[in-house]
Amino acid sequence: MVQDHVALAEIELCGELMIAASAAEAAGEERLSLARIDEVLGTVPGEVDETAWQSVPRAVPRCSAPSRPAQTGRATQPSGRPS
């Protein structure tokens, strides 16, 4: 079984952020503070390498076609089911 350890770590951090956001919401907070995000992610404010992102390979989009416009609503049949 092949595992992408970086992806697994990112998923775990994302989960930790969601848990923290849920707890903040339950406590009546509108959003997480930057300090709380840093705490959850285990980072130290000010220790950012602003050029690090430049060396990360980016995925090439699969298609250059424009995305479809959002649907405003779906028609329903008398039974209440979508048509």
C-alpha cells in the first residue's frame, strides 16, 4: 500500500482546524483567531518563509473550458421529487 505521508499530515491538520472551528462556533465565536490557527497548526507567528510556496509544483488544470454557471433552482414534479 502506497501512502502519501504529506497528504495524510495535511488531512490531519485540516481535521484539527475543523474541530477547533466547531469548538469556537459552539463558544459563540464567529471565526478562529490567527493565534488559535497558529496554535492548532503548531506554527510560530513570524516564522514564515514567503518564498517556500514558489518551489512547490502546481497541478495543471485538466480543462481550460469555463465552468458552468450555477443553477438557480430545480423544477420539481408534483410528488416533490426533482425532475
